[in-house]
Amino acid sequence: MSQIMQKIYALFRMNILIFVLLAATVIALFAYQNGLDDIEFLNLSDYPYVIAESDSADGGTSAIALERTDSSIIVDYELREGYAYPYAGVKIFLGDGKTRGKDLSHYDSIFVWVKPRGEGTVRLYMRGYDSAFYRQDDETSLKFNEVEFFPLEETYPAVFVPQEFRVASWWVAQNEINVHKARVDLSNIPLIEIQTGTNAPLGYGTLEIRGLCFKGKKIAKVDLVTILVVIWFVTFFIILIIRFFDYSRERVANKRKQEELEKNLAALQIEKSEYEKSSKEDPLTGCLNRAGFSSILLREQENLSKNGCPVSFVMLDIDHFKDVNDTYGHSVGDEVLVNLTRLIRDKIRNTDALVRWGGEEFVILCSDTPIQNAQFLAEKLRVAIEGATLIKQQQVTCSFGIAEMIPGEDPKKLFERADKALYSAKEGGRNRVVSAMFKRR
Amino acid sequence: MELDFRPLVLKWKADTPEAEADSSKDSCVIQITATLMREPLVVKSKVEELEYLVIYGKEGEKLVFEGFVTDKAVSGKPESHWTATCGKGEKVVVNFHNGQ
């Protein structure tokens, strides 16, 4: 069971990792879409760093009064002639109000609760610190990131996205700033101003400001995507490494298996060849047996048919071998067989095949040999055997029958002929060579 | 023509050690055997088994072979006695002596 589980695990290991990653990605995107909100609410009713402001700072005569309630601040003002662009409003300080402010750049929407009592627009300034333009103790050098709007009569907030802000053109002109450098930047806002807008009517008016709310995500979309991409990349890299090691391990294992198989194959081949050899050899004398002889006979038959190479067949039998066995025992008989085989092998060619035909009977298949040469060889063998001491107990002789193969002839006929010749040699007194020659009628 | 086979026995005997030791002896024995096996007198012989005793000796540089049928009963037949001369580079010819 555990093996099956392991196999399933091995099969799906990588895919599981990808599925997990996919699920994590979906969850992360879902969480991003439906959560992970970063909301900061600036309730001005209890925010201490709020002051009223009017054009009196610029030489105007407008009057202003600030009042806090439980839920908002109320700015009462009277815009009067005096300054070219009379205004009144509040300043909300963030940080030190000069160089260190709040980073609002990661918020994607800004809510402003302003309820006017009067006509005209309202201006919202996000005053940004920029070291390139900032002048020491000069509040006007803070960048005027502005948006001007008609506030709603209801209690709903006005909502802006950062892209709706513009850097005030008059400020750009006054400070002689290259327009390309005067881009909206909300990364360091030390001061927020909410004022009456352009061409606000002279006279009394009121702004009720509840506060501001900045809403964004705890992580930027681009950061989330970047992180996910990195995670995917790293995961794929890890999978690649794992697969590489798996592949290397498999390769080593396969190689080991292959080597093992090759070893087994070699052992089997050796075993097979030994078996084949033993199946074709007579175990006592090392001569071919009949099984080994048949393949050689076929080869010689083919050679005779195709090339006309003569093949002769010398059949020999040890004379009175039964007497040797009966008199001296089978071990002496075996000694005769072994010594006779050795003697014959010394006298025949490598191309001749010596076969133990059975019992004390042997056959020499002489390739490329006509009958007269076979007879000559047999005679030499006969004389050599007669003169040799195969066993010390008595002299051993052999009788020979010779026949030559005829193309297309059934081998049985050849054996019969050689056998007849051998029989004739035995009948004629043994220790002689008889050739089976043609007789024409 | 019907093909059949007959036994042929050749027993070789040198009359001198020099003849036995002659370098061309083996070749001559083979040639004479082959010639005999093709010889019409031998091939058409009525004798079932022809057995020759072949005695050979030196005559100058040549070897002279003389074959006799060992079976006295057929010694009068033409194929029962023959002679052959064998020398280097010469073709062996077997001459039958019609039993004389």
C-alpha cells in the first residue's frame, strides 16, 4: 500500500507543488481584492494640528474663525476684498509640517468630508516636500499638489485618486520650475490645506470639515505581482533542480541496472556457450558427439554441393574392445578411448572433425579430401595405432571403413557405405582399411 | 547405369627401408589408390571384395609398385595383378597383367 502511495506521490509530487502554488496565488489575489486594506482616517475633530488660515498672510483682509465640534471642525469666514484671490481655510499639519511629512503615495483613493455653506469650489492642497525646491522656513516652497472641486451638499465624501491631482501652475511659474520636474508627488506630505476655491464669492461662508480618509492596500499591486512572479520563478527553479537530480538519480540507477543486465547476459551467454559445447561434446574424450557432428556435416554437404569440395568419411572401430573391457575393466577401456583420441587428434588436420560415434566407434569427417587421401590417412592411422602403446596390458588395433560423400546424397547412405566398409574390414580380419568404392553395373 | 559400391583393400608394404623413406611415397600411394578406384577393370570386377597386397621398392629415382590379389581363388582374373611406376612429375599408369 505504502509503495502505491509512494508511486502516486512520485507521479504527482511536482504537480502538487504547482497546484499548491496556484492555490496560494488565487488566495493572495482574492485577499488583495477583498482585504489587505490600509485605511487611515484623519478625524479633524480631535486632530490637534489643525489651524485656520486666510489671505491675511498674503496681505488680504478676509476674516476666519475655527470651531471644533464632536464630529468635525467648522470654519466660518468672511472673504473680503484686499488680496487679489481672497481665500480662507484650514491647514492640517502632518509630521513636522516642513520637511518630514506623511507618505500618501501608496493610497489609491482619498476621501474628503467637506460640507460647504456657501457657493463656489473648494481647493485641496497636498503640500509636498521636495528637496530640490524646498527653501528653509519658506512654506510656499512646498509643492502645491492640488485638486479643486465642488463639494457635495450631502454628507457623502468627495473621493479622489492621486492621478486627479495637479501641481498648481502658478506655483510652477513662480518658482520657475521645469514643467517636467513639476510632477505630482505624494511621497512626503507635511501639510494639507483645504481652502475656498478660485473666485469664491466675497462675503460670509462656512466650511464644515469632518476629516480625510486615505485608503489603499497594505501591499501595492505591482509588489504583489512581483512577489508572486518571484515565487513562481523560484518554485519552477526548484522543480527544475529536483527534476534534474531525479533524472541524474534515475540515470545512475538505470545505468546500474543496465550493467547488471549486461553482466547477467554475459554470464548467460557463457553458460549458453558452455552448455552448447557440452551438449556437442563427448565428456570422456572431448570429441564431438553426434549432435555436434550434424552441424559440421551440413556445412560440408553445402561445401560439396556449391564448390565441389570432396568430403570423406572415415569410420573406425577398436578391435576386440569388449574383450578389453571384460578383461581389464571399464577404466582401462576408458583409457584406451582417451589415448586413442589423443593419438588420432595428433595425426589429423584442424579442419577434420573427430566424432565419437558411440561406444568404441569413431568417425573422422575429412573436409576437402577425396577418398584416396582419406584411405591414405586411415592407413597411416592404422599403422600408428598398431605401433602405439595405448594401454600397457595389450596391443590395440582398429579397423577402418572409408567412404566419400556424393553431392545431394542422403547422409544415411554415406554412413551405411562407410559402415559396410568397416564391417568388411572386421570380417576380413580386423586391423585393416577398407574403402567403399563405386561399382558400376 | 546403377551405382553401387564395393570394398577395396590395399595393404602397402615396402621391400626396402629406402622405399619406405622415399619422400614421394605418400603422394604415389594416394595417386595409385585414386587410379585404381577409377580403373575399369577394378570398377567392373565381379569380385565382391578386392584386396591387394602392394609391394613397392625403388628403381633408380622412381618407385615401382606391384599389387597382387591376396585371395588365391581369384588370382587368375585380369584385375588380380598390376604394376605401376611413380616418379616426380609423371602421371601414374597402372598396368594389369591379366593374371600372368
